[in-house]
Amino acid sequence: MTYHLGVLHVPDEVAFPAHQQVHVKLEVIVVRTLALLLAQLATAPIVSETVETGERRLVDLGSFECRDITRSTVLQRVCYDRKQQDLIVANNGAYDRYCGVTPDTVERLLGAPSMAQFFNPNIKPEATTGSYACRTREPVRKG
């Protein structure tokens, strides 16, 4: 086969050396593989995450908005269900649940210069017998 480049006729071997042909074939394989993976992701069912809280209750986070926290050494994750006013916090690696937490309180927590300095005196002590205790409510479950 001959390729026509302007007025020159270049034989196949000269126009595309073997190493370039291999490179092109690898690019095609990579593109096809990525397309297949994206198609699989698009059709995969969405499964919500469930965590176990300190009181040994399973909580489905499907209705929660979760944020991974990177600027605190104490809090790793904050999940909030605005409708139920439930707050789930990963505190030193364990999940704890706080009920009746207002959106304003969550915003103040997330915006605090030190999340731990806001969380420890204002939210954490209220979990067991205080205003954020989840006294009579059943665990939040989906389905």
C-alpha cells in the first residue's frame, strides 16, 4: 500500500514504522477499554452505603449528604440528613449519630476554624442525654 503525501508517494513501511503501528494499536485498545468501563459504570445499580453507629444501629446513608473531612484530625466525615435533622459523624474512626441537629448547627460545624473545637463542646456531649440524643427514634433504614 502506498500513502500519498502531497506530491510524494511514501510506501507503507516508511510512513508508519512498526513501533508507531504498535502505539496506535495500543491507543485503540485503551480507548475501547475505557468506553467499556464507562458503559458498565453507567448501567451499574446505585447502592447506598450503610454504617454502624456507636449504639450498634445500622444507618443507611442514602438520604444523607456526606462530606469527607481533610482539615481535621478528629473528624473524618460528616453526613447530614436535612429533612430528619440527623447528623452522622465519623469521630476518631467511629460513627456516632446525633438527632435533632439544626441545619444552622451543621453549617457552623462545617465552617468552624477548628471543627474539633466546635464539635467537642457543642455537639458531642449532647449525644447521650442532651438535646441531640436519639432517644425514642428507630434507626434510619432505607427500604
